[in-house]
Amino acid sequence: MRKKKTGRTIKEKAARMPEIREAKWNQIVPDYLESVKAQISEPAKSQRFLLLLNEFFGIQPEFI
């Protein structure tokens, strides 16, 4: 079965929503990198990474 061409070519536009997380992340990541550079031990770096995950997603993974 063929579709009839109506001559209309209306394309749907993508919805634009402001990315509110991006501004927050752009502030958190440099702070995290500076903090990790100051850490000497791997457990301290690992703990700082867990804090980063918590800041981003509000989760506390138990795998580290």
C-alpha cells in the first residue's frame, strides 16, 4: 500500500530545555580534580570519587 503525498513537509522541531545540571557539573568537576591532585593515597582518592558520585547522582555505591 502506498502513502499519498500531500505536498506538506512539516518537520517536528526538537524541544529545547535548559540543561541545569551542566552548569553545576562545570563547577564540580574542576573542584574534584584539584581535590584529587592534593590526595596522596589511593583510598583517599577513591573516597573523593565516591563523594563526586554522590554530588552528581545522589547515590552512594558500595562497590569501592
